[in-house]
Amino acid sequence: MDDTVKLTSINVVLGIIAGVLSGIFTIGMLGIKNDMIGLLIGIIFVYASLKLADNISSEDLDRSQKIWDCVLPFFFTWIIVWILLANYL
């Protein structure tokens, strides 16, 4: 499987997980209602996904490829899931 497909797929799944966790903290399901915790979760997941990309890829990734394959799929998925959960739950 191509590295681009692997990295994009993993980051979409991580974006869904981070979006659900951010949504839980935004609406206060765990007793803590704080939007900044949701933002912090997203930042931690982006950092972890970039470190994970170095281990998964078979060749060296330059900065632009990391942005297109890791950061953008994660960011858009995370924001969409977070906003949907915050507005509709």
C-alpha cells in the first residue's frame, strides 16, 4: 500500500477520535466543560500523528508532504466531527 494512502487513512481515523474527545469535553459529558481541553487534544493528536508518520513511511517525508498527508486530513476531519458533536448533542 502506498505511504500516502496509509498516512491519510490513519490521520482521518485519528481526526475522528480526536473530534469525539473534543466534542465530549466541549459539551461537558464528563463533568468538565471546557473548549480549551478540546483544542489541546487536537494539538496533541497532530503532534503524535506527525511523529507516527516518520515511523510508518518507508522514505523520508518533506514538510509539504507531511502537511498534505497528515495535518490537513486530520484537521478537517477533527473540526467537522467536533463541530457536529458540539452543535447536535
